[in-house]
Amino acid sequence: MKFIKALLFPVSIIYGYITAVRNMLYDFNILKPGSYRLPVICVGNLSVGGTGKTPMVEYLIRLLKGDMHVATLSRGYKRRTKGFDLAEAASTIAEIGDEPKQFKTKFPEISVAVCENRCEGIDRLLEIQDNIGCILLDDAFQHRSIKAGLNILLTDFNHLYTNDYMLPTGTLREWRSGAKRADIIVVTKCPKTLSATGRKVITNGIAPLPSQNVFFSYMEYLPLQPMNNLARNNIAKIDSVLLFSGIANVKPLEEYLQSLKYKVKSIHFSDHHNYSAYDLLTIKESFNNLAPGNNIILTTEKDVMRIQINEHLLTLKDFPVYYIPVIHDFFPCDKEMFDKLITHYVENAREN
């Protein structure tokens, strides 16, 4: 693998210079980004997937929705439609994608829109609804055509961008120097035991600008949620878990389940995988091959969006199937300051 990455390194250099030229055109105002008079917060990363953008957007929704009408705007990755679409309760993942579907399902009171062209998406949102108080851009750090008022950059504790390389040698979408555009940098998926000294070492490695704030967060897994009656009635001690998922990085969840002393067998699918009847049959057969005991099938909240409306879900109706919600949370020393920065920005942007 290292040999292959070494061979691809020249390609990474070329790709990096292409993205650098594009960024330079925006930095020198040769290409002019669109700007808006309402608060626009961008949540993104430098790498490809797996930093916890969806839980972070949900954190911001919870923080802000009590004081204003919040809207989210995403690309709608892997949806089968094109252009702008405003989500409704009945919208499917084929129409809007799994993450927007999750936002709309969990927070029906907010506006959820998808559009590949983020400027067009904001313009259409503002045409349709005149009460929007803040727009959250999901995975838009590289969308320089919009000048967000606040940029939040996420980086995985286990895969910091400071130790990464450009695609295809590594997973970076642009040079590490792109982090300078961020107002806030959040190191996500930290172990809860991470010490103040450990946080300081990482902060020093990031070397933030004087204007940047660095915070540390971890994933808080919530109680398992049953997906059928059999699961609701299955309250005995769990022995083994068959975990199936189509997310970028399932390792933290596997480690969490193992910390609960569960025996874990995982079936990995590609990120944003669309499940077929054959996939569900494979899951069923794998479950039947587990050692005897009180065993369950578990998936992620994001995967639920892709299987709960699948016509083949009945394949699993006689099996104890659960999903596990996950939320972002911050170390106590960071949470209050992070929340204040967000609310302060939004309040000032709305006043101006």
C-alpha cells in the first residue's frame, strides 16, 4: 500500500496545484464569491468524509433553532435528482439524500434544502421563505463561490489533517494551508480521556492563527433504539452484536461497542451505500451464523435513513434490529466558549 501511495504522489502534487490555483483566484478576488446579509455558517473539512459533519450540523441546529428559523443546505450526495429541492416530510433519500433526510426527520420544524450550486440553493431558499434566521452549509468548505460568515473546519482526532496528504496519496481535498480560511477548528472523535496536555500538543501541531479558535469534541453514543417489535421486547443482556454500516469510518463505533463488552462482528459497506435485497439477505445470514446467545443486529442512524423505506426491509422483520444515535459533545472547558462564539456571530450578523 505504501508503495502504491508513493507511486501516486506525483498525481497528488498536480492535484494540489490545481486546487491551489483555484483558491488563489478567490483569494485575490479574481473570482468573486457571493455573500449574504443573513448568518451563513459553513461546516466542512479538508479531507474526504469521516469527520462527523452530520452530528456537528445537528449540534448547531439544536443550539440555534429555539431562537430563529434555521435552514440547512447540502449537496444531497448520491440522490437521484438534480438541482434545487426543498425537503418535505415525505421526501425520500432518492430525492434529497440520506443526511438531509435525517435532518428533516429529526427536526421537522426547520427548512432542509439540497442543491449542487450552493449560491443558487441559498437564493431559492430565500425566495421561498422569508423567515430564515440562519443557514447552515453542510460540507461546503471547498465551495468558495459562497462567502460564509463563519467557517467551521472539522478534523478527526485519529486522522488529523496536519498528518495527511493530498488525494490520491492521502485524503486531503486541498493543501493543509486551506485550514487558514477556518474561523473555528474542531478536533472531533477524541477519546473522552484526552488530557489537557494532550489537547495542548494537538493545538500546537495545528498552529492556529491568532484569529482562530481550536476546540475538542467527542462522540456521545445514545441508548440503542429498537426498529421493530421484536427489538422492543428484547431487554435481556446483549451477548453479540452484528453491526452493519455504510459510513466513512465505523471504527469509533466498533470500539465503543467493544468497551461495553459486546462481541462485535461488522459488515462494512461503502459510504452512503444504497441497500439492496441481497445486502439484507447477507445481513440476515451473518446474524444466523453468530454463536448462540442474546444477539442483536445494529446499524447507524444514517443507515436507518437508507433502509427504513426499503421495500426489502421486511427481510429483517423477525430479527432484533436496533440503531444507535450519536451526537457531538465538547469537553466542558470548550463547550461554553464554542456555543458563545456561534451565538455571538449569529446575533451580530442578524443585527447588521
